[in-house]
Amino acid sequence: MKDSIDDIKAILALRPKIAVLTGAGISAESGVPTFRGSDGYWKGKSAEDLASMQGFSQDPHGVWEWYNLRRQKLKDIKPNPGHDALVRLEELASSFTLVTQNVDRLHQQAGSGQVLELHGSIWPVRCMDCDYQEDRFQVDLPAEPRCPDCKGWLRPGVVWFGEALPFGIMEKADHAVRMADLFFIIGTSAVVWPAAGLAWTAREAGAKVVEINLEETPATEVAHISLLGKSGEILPQLL
Ligand code: BV8
Ligand code: ZN
């Protein structure tokens, strides 16, 4: 691992263009359960059942119960050294694009600038029936969140399975990855697409691909360097 970290430091000394893709793993050390780990949110309930339009239509109360539980858990958590290290990494780069699958906004709380939230965020809510929306950051919601304007159901501002990602965001992420000298894929099981595909794009476009994870993932096959361990411990070593 030592020589790999030295290799990365040597590239960082040249003020490279950097792109980063993060997943739930980078927030794990802040106390946020990951999605597919043993403490996963989705234990006992499939992701598609909960985080999908048909899941919500079938059982809006149950889905809001799950999102309100997650909002509760996320309300008091703080960024960890992994998030903080990415803020400092940005200063070493000639250009830096942070792409996240996370919906917790911990990167923004840590001070990261432009963050591309591929899967939206759990904090904003929007109406299913009109264009009302509001960013209820770290604010509790009632069991049955209704639109103040039309009384329609509110939904969390996340991207559900089967839904398109926010317009234009993958093009921005794709462009940043293609331009990058160095691409980090951190704390993601690399099973959700099109987000995970950025690792293959980075490799094909000639970036040096660095994976940081507790274990191997499908993306390990395209990583030049695979650093196994906690992102909150590994990332600060790169600075
Ligand atoms: C779309 C928001 C098309 C909701 C989420 C079959 C094959 C391929 C693809 C598909 C398929 N069938 C369907 C699809 C498409 C589907 C998909 O990819 N499904 C997967 C499950 C097979 N994708 C979609 O539906 C996407 N949309 O394709 O639209 C389209 C186009 C046009 C018009 C209409 C439609 C939308 C996907 C977005 C879904 N929403 N979240 C919510 O949060 O409630 S996804 C959800 O999973 C989260 O966003 C999360 O970020 C994401 C990925 O999970 P990870 O972040 O990787 O977390 P995970 O727990 O899995 O892994 C954690 C990792 O961290 C582990 O590897 C662990 O080892 C590591 N770790 C843990 N601790 C640490 C650590 N690493 C380092 N340090 C630590 N301390
Ligand atoms: Zn409404």
C-alpha cells in the first residue's frame, strides 16, 4: 500500500485534474449506515421496493416512515476525516470535480464546493402534483408530508430506481471524468448504474484510477491502484 500511496502523492505534486466518485462508504465513519452492508438500511426491505415510484405509490406511509427514519439518523451526523481530506485535495488540483451518489450532503457540510449529486438529496422535498418544492435541511417532517399549496403528497428529492438522473448531470460528470488525470472511486459497491460506469469511462479515457474501499468491488477490475481500508483513514494519508 505504501508505494501506491507514494505513487498517488507523486501525481498530486503535479497539480493534476482530479475527478472523484463517492458512495455511502465515505459517510460510514460519520455513523451513516451503508445501503448494502450488514447494517444496511435496506436490510429486510429491498431497495427497489422502497426507493421507487411504484414502492411509494403502493405504500407512501411506509416509504415516508423509512425516509423519516433516515432523516432522523442523518440529522446530527457530521463529516468525517474522509470528507475533510477531499476538501483539501481540491486545493492540490488544477481542476476538481466531486461526483457523489450520496444523498446526505456531508460533502457540502465539509466545505466541498461544486458537488454533483447524481441521486439527488434526502433533504429537499417536492410535491407529486404541483411544482412546490422546499429544502427542508435537517428539519423533521410529519408522518404524512403534504404539499402546503395543493395538499398532494410530498416526496423526498432523491432519484428513485427507474428514474432518470437530474437533467444534464451525467454529461457533466462524464466530461469531468474524461478530462481527469486522476480518478478516485471511494466507498461505493459500484453496482448502481449509470453512476458506477464512470469508473470504466475514467479507465478508457486514460485517467489513473484509484479505488478506496474496505473490499474489492466490480470496479476493482478497472482500478490501477486499489487501496483497501477505511476512506477516513486512507484519504488523509494522501495529503
Ligand atoms: C436509471 C437514492 C434509467 C434513493 C439511489 C440491471 C443492470 C444494471 C442496471 C440496472 C438493472 N436494472 C435496473 C438498473 C438501473 C438501476 C440500477 O443500477 N440498479 C442496480 C441496483 C442494478 N439504476 C437506476 O434505476 C438509475 N436510473 O438507470 O434510469 C432511465 C433513463 C431515462 C429515463 C428513465 C429511466 C437510478 C439509480 C438511483 C437509485 N437511487 N439512491 C435513496 O437514497 O433513497 S441508489 C443508492 O445506491 C444510493 O444512492 C447509493 O449511493 C447507491 C449506491 O450504493 P453505494 O453508495 O455504493 O452504497 P453501498 O452500501 O452499496 O456500498 C457501500 C460501499 O462502501 C461498500 O463497497 C463498502 O465496502 C464500502 N465501505 C463501507 N465502509 C467504508 C467503505 N469504504 C471505505 N471506507 C469505509 N469506511
Ligand atoms: Zn402541491
